Amino acid sequence: MKRFWADYSAPELAALDRDRLIAVLPVSAIEQHGPHLPLSVDTTIVEGIVQRIAGQLPDDVPALFLPTQRIGKSNEHSRYPGTLTLSIQTLVNLWMEIGDCVAAAGVRKMVIFNSHGGQGMVGEIVARDLRVKHDMLVVATNTYSFGTPPGLFSASETQHGIHGGDKETSVVLALRPDLVDMTKARNFRSSAEKLVAETRHLSINARAKLAWQIQDLNPEGACGDASNATAEKGHAVIDHVATQFIEMLRDLDATSPDWLAQRPLHV
């Protein structure tokens, strides 16, 4: 089975079982990731994971990957050269209109698969709106939502190495080592470590989230110990996420669109 939406002709797509078909929309970003990594990190990561998933998907899982949306909401990096960002209104409209087209093709199931931490909530908003508008089963998930192999990264790195640190640098080393300059990789300490230590509730990723731009955390535009990165760890992360994502697709395949209730009890 061909795994990429754009590789089908219109008659070929029409011949598929569109009640079961799952359309996966990869979404990412083009934004700075410190002095050692390219602007394409999030795009490289999601497209690399998608390729791994596509190569491992069993034929009985009816999933197709839509074209990756490479520009996202990256205004937390807007003060650094090279970052490309859309407004939240533009991004919601873009993803919604792609979802509208998927629904118009008769497809009832969709996954928004995001690799950029600054727009995970946008995927959730769009997923809900598509469900309301089209009665579709829509899942919003992220490359980072599936975790990493146990013990691969320290607890501190997992909490604070959120941008251009050990994990992201390792994955790009696995996929595009030619784009990584390890001579510029180091431990980019995050000011969020001090914030967590000195306050009871404030953090950038906990119950009371402080709004931030990346220079608030580290002026070099990265957070985490990139000097520890290896391609081997990157491949382990890719394999882990791909395996978990395939299991999620199986769950979605086994869930009928009829799971959705069409009207409330007392109407």
C-alpha cells in the first residue's frame, strides 16, 4: 500500500475504504535551534519519524500521510534570524482547511501529528473544531508525547532540555548528521531550572505555565545538554516513537466513527 496521500491518483484514492482510512497530517516548524543545529530541526524530526513509520506499517493499517506543513507558530523564537512563523489565526485556518479537504474526500478519521512544542495546543483546538464541523474522529498528538526509551536521558534533561538539547540533537544526528555542528554543542542551561527551584508553582511546562520566549531561558536559543548527543540515541528515540505511533494507529483503526454521539441526551 502506498503511504503518502499525494502519490495517489483521484480514482485510486476513491477506491480505498475511506470509512477506515486514516489521514495523518504532519505539522512542524522552521525556527532557530541554537548555534549547533539547523532551522529545519522540527521538520527533519517529524519527516524522519514519518518515513520510519511508513516503512514499518503493516498492510492492514489503512493510514496515509498528508504533505508535511513545515511552517508553524514559532513566535517564541521570532527574535532570532531565520525563524518563520504564522499567526495562530492563520495556522488554525490552514490546518482546518486541510481537514475540510480530507472530510470532503469522504475520510472519517484524521491524526494531527506535531513535532513543535510551541503549537501542540493548536492541534488540539483544530482537532476539536474538525470533530464539531465534520463529525470526524480526530486525534491530536505530538512526537514528544510518546516519551523516550527508559534511561536514555536523565530526569533533568527530560524536564529542561526542551529545545536543541540532547534529544533533539541526537535525533538530527541520526537523520541529518551533515547539518549538525557538534563543535558548537554544549550544555545550554535553562533559567527554568532556577525558576522551579525558587518557586512553588511556576514553570514553563507544569500546572502554572509562565509565558516565555526562548531568550528568557537561554540567550543562545537552546536548552539542554547537546554535548551528550549521539546518533545511536537518536535512532533509539525514532524507533520508540514509531512503534508507539503504529500502536496508536491500530487503536484508531479499531475505533468506529460511530463512537461519536450525534446528539445530546435531552434534545
